Amino acid sequence: MRAVIQRVSHASCTVDKNITGKIGTGLLILLGIEESDATADLTWLAQKIVNLRIFNDENGLMNKSLAEVGGEILLISQFTLFAQTKKGNRPSFIRAAKPEQAVPLYEQMISELSRLTGNPPKTGIFGADMKINLLNDGPVTIIMNTKDKENY
């Protein structure tokens, strides 16, 4: 599982000109699910995300978690995080999980983030053509990969 985590002042997702999810201060999470991913990857990643101390404290230092600032989450499925560009110029997405596997894991991530924060994340629509609007705060952007836990 790969996640691009952005600290935002606000973010929203629009599908067919309808807003499907909108947050104020919090995290925009782009989530890619790989064929080899399992519930253990999801649990580890959700814990890391909600406990990241990337929000400013009263001294302007990144020292507070999402819960400590009362932040929200906008979770967006993004299979393109598994793009392979080694050959040619057209990306291959062969490692990205197929919808039969990815949708249940995406839904489990929604549930897990909701359980951990006490606040259900806002979402896009899995597989839809989504337009994401955000104001990255900092900017702070962190990339995590559950297959490389020793570096996160």
C-alpha cells in the first residue's frame, strides 16, 4: 500500500460536478493498493497516518497529530501510485490491485480511519474521474509505503 499524505488547510473531491467529500484543516490521503496488500498493511498504515505529528504546535513546530488539532481526512483511491515507467513512456499499472481486491481494502481503510479518529473520513468515489482541489499547508507532503516499513 502506498499513501501520499498532504497536510491541508482545506481539500475537496468533485465527481461529475458534485462534491463527494470536503474537509477543512487535516490530511488529504491519496491511497494506492497493490495486489500483494493485506489487512496487516492497512492496519499499520492507518496507525501511522493518524499518529503522524505533522501539525504545528504553539511554537510553530510540527509536533501535533491529527487528533490534537481536530483535523479531518479526505481519502482518495489512487491506483496510479503504482505506475511503472521503466519501459517506454506509457505507464503500466500492472501491480495495482484489481477492483475486486482494492475496493474491500479501501472500504476497510475508511472503517479503520474512522475507528481510530472517531470521525469518518470524507472520500471520493472509487474508480471515478475525480477532481481534487486542495491548499497544501506548509507544504507538507509525506509518502509512505507499507512494503518499506523500516524507512517509515
